[in-house]
Amino acid sequence: MKKIFVFFCIALFLTILSPVYGAQFGPAEPLPGIAKNKFAVSAGYFYQTADMEPSGSAWDNQKIEQNNAYIQLSYAPNKLFEVYLRGGAADFKAPDAFNLGTTTVNFGDNPKAFGTLGVKYFLYNTPSFGIAPFAQGSYYSSYKDNIEFVKAGISYATEVKFKNPWDINLGLIFQTKLQKVTLYGGPFVYWFKTKVENSTSPALAGSTTANNSTTYEEKNNVGGFLGFRIPITEKVSFDVEGQYKSRFSIGGAAHYAF
């Protein structure tokens, strides 16, 4: 119990102090039953938010929101190594996205396809403690929204595009066991970027973002995460995980080894 208490203090400390993109990372060890069966399939959901900063000074900071739903296929050639591929759909929202002159507009687009590739290696393993380095990257479809508004009696139309957002995450997973429940967490570094284009017709007088483009990056580059995995049977399990970078994100997944 003392080791478990120390583990949670360390993981919680890392999570609170670390300033999300991408979905769950999971525990250090491969999915239950996958070492014997080699393959596993998962279904998951992840809600994520992030604070974004532009490279251009004329652009505003943005808050991004996404709902991700995905299917994951995992492969483990042995009990220490796991590689997984995810495919799914994610929407993209940015409330009060851009200030066009004196008018503020929201950005929103429907769910579109995205893909994720991840790998982890169970570097150190004892009955009470484990460590695994991991790498995970995601690539998203482009999102766009067309907005119409009126200013000074003139009608305007603007098209805003977030072009192929992508992210890369590298980190360490620390885990321990509480009976059959796996508790895990750790630090990671990340990079998230997307190019944003805005075009207003006719040209909006006084607008600093009309007919322009810039690159957005998430604030900070260090994050923390904390989660748990519960086995239901030898082949079935589910997990819940929270992450914190510039904002808090959370999600869960169910897994089946075959």
C-alpha cells in the first residue's frame, strides 16, 4: 500500500504541474491476453480541449474542442512490445474563433477521419511496478467552416480552414497494481500544429486576418496523464484516462484480445 500511495503522489504531481491532443496512451504493459493471442481490437472515445497560439501576432489565441471516436487494432509479438493503429472520426470546434473587424465568429465542422499510430515497450517489469517508453502520433483531416455576417450594411462571407492538424507525443508510463486493477501515469512531451487559412469576400476593411494564413501550435510542450485499467475477463478489459497539457482532456476504451 505504501508503494501505491507513493506512485499516486508522483503521478498526480506530474499531472498537476504539467501543461491534449491525441487519445489515450494506456498502461505500460500490453493489453491483457494480447501476449497469448497476439492481437486485440478496441473501441474508444476521447474528449479533448487545447489552448492554441498563432505564429502571427495579428491572429488571436484559440480554444480548440474535439470529440474523437475510434477503433484500434493492437499487435504484440511478445509480452513486452505493443504497436497499435487507430482509425476514427473527430469533429473540430473553436468558439469565438476569429475577430473579423468588430464581429466575432465561431468555428465548427462535422466529424472527419483521423488516424493514429503508437508503440510502447515494457522496459522494466516487477509484480508491483513497471516502466515503458512510448511514442504516439496522429494525423487529422482538414476542417473548414463558412460564415456569413453583416457589417455596416454590407454582407460578407468568410471561409476558415484548419488544414490537416497533427500531433506527436513521446513519454514514459509508470504503472503499479492494486489487486487486478492497473494504475498508471507519467510525463510526456508533445508537439501539435495546424495551418489556418482565412479568406473574406469582399475584403473586410479593418480586418487583420482577412485573406491570410498562419500556423497554430498548442501552448507549452510538456504534459502529464493518469489512468486505470480494469480487466473483466482474460481477454476483455476497459480503461479510463485523463490528460493535462494546456487544458484537461479525458476518455475511455474497451478492449478485446483475439
